[in-house]
Amino acid sequence: DQMLQRIQTLLQRHSPMTLAVLAQKLGSDPDTVRPMVELLARKGRVRIEKRSGCGGCFSCRPEELETYTYIALEDNAHAVSVNDPAFE
């Protein structure tokens, strides 16, 4: 899928990145991007870190508290390529 490849490429070049920034760079909304990143995480390509907040005001948007980091293939022997039919 072209969107999965775009997400992976952005994260390879700019990790770590919040959900808000990733969605903005893709020209999409966070609720559309999140499931795709979760798929990449299940495949071992992305690490998701969720924070509960900055510690005070509770005004942070949830998409600003999720950070995604690309995991290089060398770091993960079990990673599956997005071009692999098993990835579907």
C-alpha cells in the first residue's frame, strides 16, 4: 500500500515523530494514520510510545502524546517488508 510506504519512509528519515506531525506531513488526519502505524508496529517496523501527558494541564491532544520511531531491519530480524504478500 502506498500510504504504508510513505509512513515508513517518513519515519525512516525523521524518527521519532508524533502522530500529529506524521498526519500533518501525510496530509491526513490522526485517526486515519494511527491504524496504519499500528499495523507497521505489529510487523515490527515501528515502535509506539504513548505518554500520559506532560504532567500538569491535561490540555495536550492525544495525537501529540504518541511518538513513533522507525525500527531498522538490522534491528529486527523478524520484520516483514511492506512489499511482502504476508504483510497484507
